Amino acid sequence: MQNKKVDVPSGKDALRWGVSLLEPLGNDSQTAWLEANLLLGKAWNKSRIKLLTTLDDYLETASWESYKNYIMCRVAQEPLQYLIGEQIFMSLCFKVNPDVLIPRGETELLVNEALKLGLDIKQPKVLDLCTGSGAIAVSLAYYLPDSEVFAVDISAKALEIARINAQANGVDNKIEFFCGDMFLALETKQFDIITCNPPYISATEYVELPVDVKKEPRLALYGGKDGLQFYRILGAGARDFLTEQGILLMEIGYKQGEEVKRIMEENGFGNIQIIRDWNGHDRIVTCTA
Ligand code: GLN
């Protein structure tokens, strides 16, 4: 009888095969190797270290099938994070799946701004709207030890992930989750800090998004025809939910700074500041009630 191992490759050969398919997609070879490593580790159920030290071993049939499937999904531009099921954000590990937006580095800027403020407030009450995976809410609960956090999302499926993330990071006792449409999900309550990374892609931008970004939920990306729909809701509603010294922090699209500033001015917010990201793009707007 033929040795079963003839049908399955060694870890090394599996990596080489994966890289040969990932490299032509425009990845540099380092990225292709990294991605193939991560997908092989996931399929073979091995940590990075374990994987590196057992690359001469042969895969089992099930791991090989699963790895082939991951590579083919990646070739079809499924985001890597959905395949490996996680993303690091603020040095914490977040579970992600196609029900939630993949947390972005830019959003860490928003969290850092909120932390600077929150650390000076005694027992800060925080509201995170459009919480998605819970990236912002969980990070704030984690790094603001005596905070109380409320997190809202219209998607029950996203909230399931956010709850898992709160639990995995040990802050589930500090966060209350609400399913609903922005402020309508809550009874009036005063918050020291409101954060929101709303969907802010306009209709024209949406059609031009790269294929992999379009695999993220439309609900988490599309911000109405001009992309500003949620800033209008925040402008109209947030002051009723802020304490006198309360602060609203929003992530914005890089071309939206002036328009979001105008919306906030029209709604009576003060001290409006636009913070740039490391590419020099307008990225965060903060303002006071
Ligand atoms: N709050 C989540 C994040 O920042 C999700 C945002 C969204 O879905 N628009 O990643």
C-alpha cells in the first residue's frame, strides 16, 4: 500500500506552495511568507514557534485540506484576519469574522486620545457607538481601570463578537452592550466620553473600494450618499448624552475634516479639533459639549 504521506506535503513544501500562489497577487515575498505561515499555523493548529520547529513534519490530510482552502480563500482576496480569525488592536487580541469591521491602526489614535482624557477623570463613564468588534470599547475598559463602558451596535451579530472580545480580554464585567440604532438604543444618560468610529464611506467611494475591503460588512462601511450620515446623527444627539465637560471623539474619512467640523459647529459643539494620522491625513475629530 502506498504510504499516506505521499499525498500530503511537509510543512516546508506546504509553505512554498502557498507562497507561490500568494506572491503573484502583488504581495512582496516577505508578506506572502508571513501570510502563508499564519494560515498554515491556523490550519495545522500550531503556534508560530511550534510551526517553525516542525516544518519538516508531514501535515495530516485534514490540515492540508484546510490549509489549501485558506490559501484559495486568500487568493480570492478574503481578508487574512477573517481567515485567521483575529486582529491585534491596542496590543489586545480581538476575534473577528465577516460580521465585523477589522479594527484598523488609525482607530488606535482615537483610543489614545480618549485614554489621555479618560485617565484624568475619576470613574469615567464612556459610551462607544458603532462598537462592531468592540475594539474601542474593550480597549478603553481595559486601559481605564475604573471606567464604566456602554457599547452600542445595530448588528446583533457584531455584538456577539464584541461580547466575546470583552470576555476574552477580561473586561466583560465593565461593559454593558446595547443593540440598537445609535442613541435610540439608550435612555438618556450622561457620559464623560463618547467615542464613535462610524461607517463613513460615501456612495461613490464604496463602488471603488478594493475587493478585500468590500468583504467587510457594508453596514460598517457605508455612511450614506455623502458618507456623513452618522456625523449628522452624532451632531444632533451627542450633546444630550454628554456631561458638561464631556467630550465626543470621532474617527473620520481623510477628506471629511472640514465638513464634520461644520456639522459639529452647527450643532453647538465647542473646542473642535482635527487630529491627523501618521500619513498627515485628517483622521480624528474631538469636540466638547
Ligand atoms: N468600532 C469598531 C472599530 O473601530 C467598528 C467600527 C465600524 O463598524 N464602523 O473597529
